[in-house]
Amino acid sequence: MSGNIKNVIAVIDYIESHLHEKLDLETIAEALHYSKYHLHRMFTAAVGLTIQTYAQRRRLTEAAKLLVFSDKPILEIALAAGYESQQSFTDGFKAMYKKAPNQYREEEEFYPLQLRYILNENPANLKGESGWQQKIACATEADIPAWMEMVRLVIDGFPHLDEGQYLEQLKEYIRNGRALILKDGDTAAGIMAFHEMTGSIDFLGVHPQYRKKGIARAFCEKALHELVRSKEITVTTFREGDKADTGHRKTIKSLGFAEAELLVEFGYPTQRFVLRQEETEGTEHG
């Protein structure tokens, strides 16, 4: 496994140092002497996004940063982000950020769409899914660095995340016993912040290298059956058809959550989902 991870890290390094050049599968495969097919499969398996999607999201994040923190003309930023014209950049930017570049610039609030991936070079194979609920523990102040590393990895699921505000909130969750963590050595494999009275899950993230292991389900089961005082838990995620969604909506639905009302949070269109106790009792497996 770690051989593949090292290769994926090499791809990420390449993308990061060539964000302003032509970045497609062919160029990267040639530069790193891999077959395109192998490279695509390996990268997607480790990161959960295609090379194309990852590169585009990274470029748009850097472009958003320039819109807020520089005076560069939008056309110049568009070209640096690999777009052929200001119009195609505006369309791509709007699909992800829900605002035109000039409006985003005026509001002066930068948030990342995608941060550089930092992968765990030696992930343990967390065995025994059944025991995970027992391994999920309350996070402590000492867990904050691992928690924040994980937040940066799953940032694609949380539009409009401001790290400074989030950190303050996290400390409060930890003090009140509302932050849960599942660790593999020093790496956070899963994290969840919740409110025991309302049943709302404010943050649920699973490390990309630990996906497909039932971790998100274990967190939801623990919240629903052990921690929350209401008969249901709720979570908000992307609306249907949102191009910025890298698969979070699908994951929430696969856990048995049902669609509820449409919302707008921090100016971003989202939808609430609900999971009720009786609905999980028939789906204890999986």
C-alpha cells in the first residue's frame, strides 16, 4: 500500500508545483513516467477525487485567494488558474463558490474549496468494524492538531469553513464533551462534532484513506443510540446537483438519512437530512 501512497504523494507534489501550467492526466503521467490508466486508478483510490477534479479545485482555491488578497485583474487570475477566458473562469468559479469572482472579491471572505492533500504514509488497516463504536472517544485538547489536519483533508465537504472560527468552536465542543474522534496512532481516521440536545451533527469527517470501512456509520450509530437525547440526528450537506459536491450527499443518503428542507447557511445553499432511531434498527449491518 505504502508504495502506492508514495506515488500519489509524488503526483500531489507535481500538481502543487505546476498549478499555473497545463495540468491534465497525460502531462502528469508523462512527467512521472506512469501509465495514464494506472495513475488515474491509483490517485482516485487514495484521494477520492480524480486528478482533474483535484487540480481544478486546487486552482480555484488559489484563484479565490488572489481575488481576496491581491489586486490582480480577474482576467490575469483566470489565465493563471488555467482557464482560456475570463468567461470560462467565471462559469467554473460560480459553479463551485456560488458567486461571481467580482462579487467574491467585494465580500473579502476567503475560504478554501480544496487544500493540499497530506496523506498518511503508513495507514494501519483498522480491522474489526464491529469494535469501532467502542474505539470512538471524546476528543481532548491534545487531539486538536490531528483533528485540524483531518478538517483540512475533508474541507471539500464543508463550504465556507473559516479555520479561526472553527478552532474556537472546536475548543468549546471539546470542553462540553461534544467532539468525538477515532484514531489510528496519531492520525484521526474519523471526527464528529454534535449537539446532544438538538441531535444536530455539525461536523462529520472520515479520512479519505479510511473510507469504505463503515466509520461514518459507526459515528452515526453511536450518536443516535448512546449520546443524543432526541430520537433523531440531523446533518446538512450539499443540495442535489451542486457541482462542488465530491460525493458527500451520496454518502449521507447511503447511511439512511432522509431528505428534509432546503436551507441557506453562510450564504451557501444546502439541504438538511434526518436519520431517525427506528430507521436504523433494521439496518444494523453494513
